[in-house]
Amino acid sequence: MSDMNITALVESFAQNLVAAVEGSLTERVQAAIAGAFDAPQKRGPGRSSSQAVAGVETRAAGRPRQLCPVPGCNSVAAPVFGMVCKDHKNVAKSKIAKYREERKATAATGAKGPMPAASKKVLSPKAARARKIQGQYMGALKSLAGADRAKVKQTAREKGVAEAVKLAKSLKKT
């Protein structure tokens, strides 16, 4: 009699497992089809749109389509063919690299000419000294603990950061 109960339990478990797998598969297929046609995905409660279906990426994730780099071609590039379209998958990689460089050069030079280089901000000597002392202070505090650390912080508030760094160095030696 117990063999019959075990068999019934195993059969019901197998049926439940098959139903769960089929349901999951159906949801993933529907999400993949919806993603291919850029349709919004159905979300469960409490899930963000980026987590709607795990493992299924769609173009709606914020990434633009990458186009084939061959001049005059407006087809979508595919990772399968080395990021070129299926029509140009047999073009030499050296030519593809040259096309990419040309595209990058034309993108960098707009109608006004080449883009200006980013200017590096120069600090005043006073600001540079202040940053250097602040770095020394933070480094000195890291090596201290407890009451010594509290003394150094109190000194920084009362007498300044430079005095606090001197105190921290003297406390570290002892």
C-alpha cells in the first residue's frame, strides 16, 4: 500500500514540475518575441522593467543599434559576423578597421572642424597646498585609533589641519 502512495506522489511531483517548466518556457519565448518587435514586456509585481525576464536582453535597454561600418551600408551589424552585417561578413578585417577609423575621424570632426582638447584645470598654489595637507591628515587619521584619533580631530578643529598632522605623526611614533 505504501508503494502505491509513493508512486502517486512521484507522479504528481513530475506533473507539477513539467507544468512549471512549460510555463517558464512560454514566458521566456513570449518575452523574446516581444523584445524582437520592441513591444513592452509584461512585468510581475515589484519587478523593474530591466528585470522583467532574466536572461533576455532587448534593444530597449538603452543601447543604440550598431550599424555596419562599411561606407554606404545602413544594415545592422551582428556579433556573429564580427560586428558587420551579413552582406559584408567576408570583407577583410583590415578594411573593416580602416572603415571604423574613417567613421571615427569624421564623427570627431564636425562642421566646425576638429573637437578641441579638454583643458586641464590648474589649481592655485594655495589650493594645491590645502589638498596636500588634507591628504596627509586623512592618511594620518587612518593609522590612529581611539583616544589618539579623537585628540587629532580636536586639534584640527581648534588649531588647524597642519597642527593636527604634526600631532598625528608624533602620536604614531610612540
